[in-house]
Amino acid sequence: MESAVYQISAFWDADAAVWVATSDDVPGLATEAETIEALSQKLRDIVPDLLMTNHVISADYTGAIAIQLISHRQELIEVAS
């Protein structure tokens, strides 16, 4: 049973209008999606594949993989006078 929690960072790219996810814990992870929910869904598919491909977990691993998705979004809010 894997006990590691894989940290994934997500930030809002305002220029591209997408959420971008990367991780030092998941080799090769770089993906994007228009919503944080869509990004989370993509990660469910991509993370296990990348962990197996990079031999972080065994190719025959079955069970759960814990991820922690940490997101950051900054905006300017205009206030009318």
C-alpha cells in the first residue's frame, strides 16, 4: 500500500484562461484545463500513468493514490466609486 501523498500545484493562467498543474512529486506532470473540476478529473487519469511510467509505483500497483491539489488564483476586483 502506498502511503505517500503526492503534492500537485495548480495556478490560474489568466492570459490562457486555464488552470495549470505541475508537481515535483509526479515526474513529467504538466497539464491544463479550463476549470479546476476538469483539471482534477484529468489528474485522476494522468497521475497514475505518470507514476507507473516513471517507476515511482509499480506497474502492477492496485489501490488508492493520494494527491493534494493546492490551487492559487489571484484577481483584481474593480470597485466603483
